[in-house]
Amino acid sequence: MVARDLRRDRPRDMSDSTPAPRLLDLHPRDWPAWFEQRGAPGFQGRNAARWVFRRGATSWEEMTDLPAGLRAQLEAEQPLITAVCEARSEAEDGAVKLLLRLPDGASVEAVGMPGTMGRTLCLSSQVGCAVRCAFCASGMEGVERNLSRAEILEQALYLRREQGEFQRIVMMGMGEPGHNLDAVLAALDSLIDPEGMDFAARRITLSTVGPKGALEQIARWGKSINLALSVHAPDDTLRHELVPGVRKRSLAETLDEADRLFAATGREYTVEYVLLAGVNDGNEQASALAAQLRGRRCHINLIPYNPVPEFGFQRPELPDQEAFTARLRQAGLSVTLRRSLGRQTDAACGQLRRRQRNSPPRPRFSA
């Protein structure tokens, strides 16, 4: 597959490259009608939704209360899971990254991460990324296309099948969720709705650089998920260098929009800040960041950088990380210095995809 370089602030309409709709592209409440269109009783659609979202089924054959003939018909017409795991990477701390190849040959990463509060799933929203952060492997070749609702859900189903139940979901994988919000929010609807997975909205976090209008759309959507705003610099000059895809917006404008989202949902947002040695981790940057955030209802999440071989950035030494953290706390801000998961193997977003793009696919789930 030859990657297209679509390096822009926001991808144009990519609907022509999005796969044809599948059952997982429908809201679980619409599954009964989908079954009725195929001559089956609507209640079997509700049963199928329970099998998928509550019991973890990934094939029609597992749904033993559906007639055998119907199961065979549906498997021939539309397999539930179409992604294939082409690579798997596991770190010593238990973080597992899967590289999933989609039917058109595109591939995306999905990660399961352990933690004191249970396992967290990290899902992708696009193939590649148009924001092209200077330190991130996901955007090195631009964005190829958006993921569909079904393709986002498949990542969660795949990880749950391999690793068991999870307690949190973060939209922090490949891609900018704010450039594909219709599909992202639709997928989250399927996870949150009682007819779907009935997953608590407060246990879901969406990470975004804050494209124009994205936070307002999330507020109109009305679900009380958590927002993580990718900032990475205390001023526009440095931020536009590190995150070229936000050059049309000022940091203050983005933070003001996040404040309005807080006013609508009542949920404090998180400011994500990747620490890069000698770039954005000095005392001057800490003071400038404190000035930007003072008085805002946010929590700061400091993320020591996971180095990518293609880039020259490095992770700050631990004393420098702690000094930056301390300066923010002295300014009265709420701060966490994150323990990085998955440092040992292809940890940074997009690394496994770049390493394995031409690997032969693994078979789908065994029976």
C-alpha cells in the first residue's frame, strides 16, 4: 500500500474512502430493524446486540440462540469482525498493542493498558493523522482516511476478546478525533447506550487538539465524557511548531472553548502536555503554562516523551520532570506526572504500524 501524504490542518471530505456501512455502523437500537429487513424477527436483533456488546461475541457462530441457518446466512453476508491482527507487541508492564489490518489494507493500532483502577483501552479514530505533531509517529505520512463507527468499535471488541473486561476507554490512539467526530461520537453512543455496552460515559476520555467547533459539537452531543486537551506548549509560537495542525487557532481560544464545554457538562478537563527535553520542559515554559491555565477548571497531565527513532526529541531526565511538576504545583495548579505504560516495545503511538506495515496478517480469532 502506498501511503498518500495529505498533510493539512484538517482532512477534506473523505466519505468516498470510508467503507460501506455494516451492522456495527448502526446504533444498537436499530439492530432489530436490520434483522427484520432480512426476514428475521426483530427480537433476534436485540439478542445479537447483547451477544456482541455484553457477552463479547465476535462471530455469528457464537450466538447459539440464533437459528443455525440465520447464523450461516449472516456470516456469509457480513462477518461481525473484519479486522485481522497483523502484529502484537507486549511490554513488561503488561501494556499490549495490537496492529489491526482493515479489509482495504489500511492498519490501525489499539492498545490495552493495565492500571491500579483496572484495564484501559486506547482506541484510534483515523488511519494516520493530519495534525502531524512534530514528535509523533502517527502523523509522519499524513492521514489516509477516517475510521467508521464499526472500525472504532472493532478495536474495543478485539481488545476485550483478547484481554478481558476493561474499566476505561480513551480515544488517544492514531488520528485526531476532532476531525472525525461524527463517527467517534457514534461509536461512543454504541458503547454508552443501555442497548449497547452500557459503559459509563464518565469512564471515557476523548483526547483532541481542539479543532474549531469540535468542543462545541461534543457539548451539543450531551454525554458527560472526559475531555483531554492536547496542548504541549505554553504559547502559540512553540505550539504551532510542535503541533502544525493547529496553526489556525490560538491556544487561548482553544482553552476558552474548553472552559465553555466545562460550563455545559460540569466535568473538569485535562490538559495533556508531552515533556520534551530541552524544548518545552524548562522553568520559563512552566511559568508560562501556569499563567495560561491559572483560574481554569482543568487538571494538567504531564507525559514524559516516549522517543521515536525518526525524531531527535528525548525524554527529560527524572529530576527535570519533577522540577517542572513542582513549579506548576507551586503556582496552585493540579498536576499529575504520568507513569508511562508500554515503554519497552513500540510504545509511542504509530511506531508499531510503521514497523509492521508490510507484515503478513495473522488469522482472525480462533474458535
